[in-house]
Amino acid sequence: MDGDVKGWVGEWMDATELEEGETSHASCLSTGLPTGGRSSLGACLSEKLGWRLHEGDDFHPQENIDKMSKGEPLTDQDRLPWLLKLHEVIESEMRSGSDALLTCSALKRLYRQILLHGSRALAPSCPDNATQPPNSPHIYFLFLHGDFELLNQRVLARKGHYMKADLLRSQFDDLEPPLEEENVLLLDVSRNVSDIAMEVERHLISLKSS
């Protein structure tokens, strides 16, 4: 894993119009490492498909932002309120039947389970990944993977963001790549964003027809 960094970007959808006269009742959810392209892809898909875009970073409490701005990695406890808030966002969109996208960095499987199931993923009956609640059949992940050096260069080139370059390694160390059972589509971050968006759209259409 040392030479390869993984990240997330994705979306969930409900009753989304994919082609004229066709609808899908699949749902998709997103996450990822800094500079993996999740925000660019999210914005591209939002414009292309007309879905509401939620930037997960916007939901971090100020204490988390201050900590990351000082180059201090977040702990599981730091991330928990943030993940629970994002779960609420997902639940709200699903209840409303709206089409929406979410970008965020859920590095561990437990984090992704919290996004899906909220506090239920923390119940005593779910002490580890082996006994987590099942993934929702309506949630699909898009997993961006790329070379560490490429993502590191992007972090160094980015200005005005609280995420510092030295945090990339700590996030990479925390990363637990998704398993096949997590309903995942692998995407190469070195590709053009518009090409990735086209692949995602084809994937969503295939989900509808399967």
C-alpha cells in the first residue's frame, strides 16, 4: 500500500433520471483523501446531473479545522461528531427523495459504517469491522486511487486550505481500503475529471438496468 494512496468521491441518488424516461432507485455515497479530486469530481457531477452537492469539509466543527490547520491529525473522537452530522445529511436527503452528492474523507471502514448507519454502527453488538451492520443495498461508493507522490504534489500546490501537506501521510496511514462487499467502483485519480464523470454516469445507468 505504501506507493498508492486511496481516496473517495461519490454521490448517492434516489429516483434519479439517468436517461430520458428512465429512473433509478439506487443510492450512492462518497468519501476521500485530500487532493484525490473528490471536490472537482463532485462539482462536475453536480453540474452534469443537476444534483445538490454537499462538501463534507464544510461540516467540520471549528475545533477540527483549527487542529488540522496546525498540522495535527484528527483522532477517531474528533471525527465522530462530524461523521454523525454527515449521516444526518444523508438521511435527510434520502427521506426527501432528492438527488444529491457528498464529498468527504471517511478513511476507515468504521467511518463509512457510521455514514451509513449513524450511531448504530457504534453499538456494543458491533465491536469491530467483522460485525458491523451490512451495507445498504442502495448505497454505492466511488473509490479514487492514485499514486502518493501525485497527491502529495497536489497538496503542496494547493493554497488557502487548512489541510497541510504533512497531514497527507497520517491520513494515508489511517486508510482502510474498501472491500468488494462495500459496493465500490474504483476510479483512477490521474485521469481527466470529465472522463471519470462519464464512467460514473455509465456505472449508475448500469446499476439501474441490473
